Amino acid sequence: MTTSLEEVEEEDTNTIIIMEEREALMVAPPTSPGAHPTPRISHFLKPTLPTSINLPSSLSLSSFTTNKYPFNVFFNGWRYPQKHWKNWADRLHFLHKSTWIKAGINDTVINSTFAIPRNEALLLGFAERWCSHTNTFLFPFGESTLTLEDMMVLGGYSVLGDSVLETTQLIEIEEKLEQARLELSRTTAHKAVHYSWMVKFMGSGSEIEHEAFLVLWLSRFVFPSSSRDTIRKNVFPIAILLARGTKIALAPAVLSTIYRDLSLLKNAIVDCTTKYEDDSDEVLSVTVWGTLQLVQVWIWERFPTIGPKPNLVENGVPRLARWHNLKQVMSIENVRSGLDSSSDHFRWRPYSIFVNNCFSFKFYKEEDEWVSFDSNNEDLVAFARCLRVSELVGLECIEHYLPHRVAMQFGFDQDLPGHVDRANRTPEIAWRNYTRPVGDKMLYFPSRLFEADVTTRYLEWWKHLVLKEMNDASNNGAENEKLSSMSTRRSKANCSKCRKADNDADVPPGFHPKCSKVELMNSVDEDKLAVAEIVRRRRTGNGEASMGAPLQSLVSYVADDESVQKVKSSVFRSTVKSEPIVEELEKTAFNVMENGGTSVAHNSVRGNSNEGESSILLTDEQLGIGVHLETRISKLERKVAKLKAAKAKVIGKNFPKFIKPRIRTR
């Protein structure tokens, strides 16, 4: 059954309902033992398929067995707070708390002072289960996904308010912000970097300090852009409105980028698995910009057997603080096995369990009840938007929101989900769809402790079609096992396979354009070779020697005149900013600040403070390159020493210390 959202304004709003109550034959979710069908009054999210419709076809599923994917992922939206950021946030929170609460950003600004160390294997392991057609994860026990509820409770974002594409009439303030941005662009950095922006406005007493703070917060933590360390001009209107207490619907905008980036990761996984030829010397590279730390925390919240033990936090502190600074090391194999064994431990409604302030949301009720809908009641409208199929409008993308496929996450029973047409021809159409009137006269609130079930026909569909295909995919997945050993068998280089021209249809979205490539050998094999053997095997056509991956990436920083901005190395894509190093040093700086300890960075890196004080905090472009070089050199020296001890022949003076990589354009 198809529902068109483009004609929604022409229909009677009373017919556009979110939920329904009817008697159905219910059974426990898939993989639950001892399930016995029971007829009862049930509550469902619409649209569902009528009983007269045949069962839908199965979802597109895949199984993966490789332990290491031949592509590089750059999580450029994963940001850590700068050293003085918390001080600035605390001071402005004291001054503007009431305004932030009115604008719906109080918790999410506080969240920006927390750090969530990344577990890349965990993210890739779950990205394997992502379905881009439905924007859901496919697990043996059913579908699940991040929803607007997660954005509210974990992220602290508002589902209500104006669109992020809204403009402001306060032109004078916007002009002052733009003037400050242009002034910083005329410095040696040639752009308004985050740290310089903070130094300019923090404690300055400027009449636009509040707006400037929110501009940095939006640019760094909410909507990171391709200019990773740069102030975004297109967030000026949002910051100005928020500073005046105007609500902006940040939740759908942030969730849309998360959906987009999970699809990019899944596309990269599928592409390298299905298209990677055994004799190919290329690897993929993909960059994601969404705040995927919310995905990692979502996993920890719902899979307690997979995640670390959460922190104990004070009452009233945002829920994200439970995961502040918790580190976890896993392999993709661990993630897969953890998923296979955690079906019985999945938490459909983790926020309904009392943890600090989660009960500030009034839709977690002790007893189920029907409530008359009032469009002036923000809690009811927010609850309705979490449950309703819609379009999610972001700054750069529009994604489909399908909560009726994961009804059990809201305490509703699950029936076969109906198909919904898109309403995304323009951002304006999509936004009208998101804000359309609610047709329900009454809204049903399940008890917070209610355990939802699925209909028998849903169970039949899931077991005979979805689970069967999962098993078939798992059996066929052994064919991809060659990927796990491919890198050790191959003596050719790992290099970036970049996106073709924008009009090339066969290029997965999100991949980089054509670029140079560097001939390298696999670093695992390098560890087993003497230095002389490495150089001998790295001869190019004209006799010049090419360097190994670790040293080559180091040299690209030393030799390139624009080393702070771009590197040419197989470790990164060919024209990528020094983001991984900056990010790693950001973590170090943050941990030193939190633990009150010291770091080698204190001796080698100076801050940009006006007072001239010694600090590990630099602009994000300059942050810690000296420390990085020192660390890399030490590791290389130890590696060379081991190689020398293992081999009698040492190349000695014939080993070049710094040779710029030989670049071939494609």
C-alpha cells in the first residue's frame, strides 16, 4: 500500500493518522524462544500493509567476512572539545541558560564538552548491517535504527522549531559576524579557523560574543563541513536565531547526515567487497561528516553486552555524559560475534529505564493511556513527530524517516510496514512534509515498561524471507574471505581509488575525485623485510626509490610546502587535510586537560594564547605536528633497529632519509 506525501496538504488532515488500535494475533519478536501466538488489542504505527496484501519481498541483505577492509575512512565530523571550550561554554551557560532552554539547545551545548573516543571497528561492523533503502539496521531480531527520539535524548537536539534553512532579518548582526570571519581570513591561516575564532571572541565582551560562540558550536560540533577547521558562513542565521531563543529543528538535520553517512559507509563496504578484483592495486577512500559518535553511543545504549560500563553521573546531567571519555577496543570479528550473541539482550527502549533526567520527556509514562492531541502542547507535537513518517531536512541532504518500521523502539507493536513515497523534490516540499498537521485526535502513550510484540504475519515474513536470506548471504559470504588475506598476498601498492567525474554514474556517492597515486607495498610485508630489501623492491621505472608507507606519510609532511593543509600519501587520500593527525592530537590534548597531567606536547608545541602562556592548544591545522613527527620518528627508529638485528646485511648510507614520493597522475 503506497502513501503519497506530496499531496498531504490536499487531504483531510483527520485521515492522516500516525497510529491505530486493532485486535491482532501477536507473538514475541523473532529469535525469542517459546513464542506462542496470542490474540489481543494491539497498537501500531502507520502505514501498515492491509491483510489482503501479499507479503512484501525480502530486503537486500549481505554478509561480510573480511577482517580488514581495503579502504580508508575519515571521520571528519567526529570532533573533540578544544582546551578552553568548556570554560567558555560554562561561562555563557551561566549567562544564557534560560535562552538556551527556550531555544532547545541547553543539553546539546553541554554535550559538546564531552569526548567520545571512536571505535572504528564497531562502526564498520554495524554499517555492514545498514540498509540504505529503509535507513535501518537489519538484525536477526528485526529492524532498528536511530530515530528522532535518540536525537532528543542522546543528542539534546530539538525536533521542533524553524528549519535550518531559515534566514534571519537581523542583517546587521550577520554582517558583523561576516566581517570578523573576513578579518581572520586575512591572517596567515587565510581562513577563519576555529581556534582563532575562539581567541577573538572568548571573554572579549563583544556585543556579538554569544552569537559567535554559537557559530563556533554549530561549525564544529553540529554541522562540520568539508573545510573541517573553518567557520561556516551558512550557520550565521541559525546562530542569530538561537541566541534570541528561537527554536530550530536541529534533530532532523543532524539525523539526516547520520543516515547519509551510514549509507556512504555501507556503499564503501559493498563496493570494495563486490568490485575489488584480486589483481587490483587500488583501495577506496571515503569521508563522512556526520556526528557518528551518536551512532556509537546508540549502540552502547541498546547493546549492553557490547558496550563498556557507563559512567555514574549526577542527576540532571545530559545522558551523553554516561559515555564521556570511555574507550573500547574491538575487532570487526568481535563486533560480528557480539551481534550474533546479543539478540536476547537488545534494549528496545533504553530511555524508558530511569537514568538521571530522561524522565524530563513526558512521553515515558507509568501506565498506558490515550491523550487528546493539542497542537499547542510541545511535548505532544514532539512525540508525534518522533512516531510519524516524514522527510528529514538538513543543510546538505534530505533523508527518509521511517519510524513505523521500528515501532517497538517506541513501545508499539510491529506489523508489516507499508511503503511510503518520497516528498523530497525540493527542501521546501520536504519541510512542509515534516511540519504537516497531525491528523490524530488522540495519541496513545504506551507504558514505559511494556514489552511490544510482532504480528504473526510479520514473524512469518521475517523468518521465511529475511532470516532465510541472512542465512543464504552468510553461506555465500565465504566467497569474500579472500579479502582478509588479499593485502598480505599482494605486493603492489595500496592507493586511493578516488571518485570519477561527478557525472559518472558508476561511482558510489561520497567518494573522492580522480587523484594521484603513490606506488607502495603492503606495510605488513615491510615488517618482514630488511631495509635493503625494501629499497630494492621499491625501484620505479627510472631507478628512483619509493619509500614505505609509514616513512612516506612522514616525509609528505616534511617535504611538502603545504604540509599543514595537504599531504600526498597512501595513508590518506591524495588531497586531504592533516585531519587524522589533528584529531589524534585533539584527543591527547583533551585527555591531558581532563586528567590534569602533562604531555610531551608541552615541550614541543606552543599555544596561540594572547598571554603567551605555554599550552598544548593550537589552531587545528597546526595542532601537534611536531609531536606527531617525533612519535613517528621514534617508532621508525625502533622498527629499523629490529630489522637491522634480524638481517645481517644493512643498506647503511644507501638508505635515503627523506625522499619525496614519486607521484603519477592517472
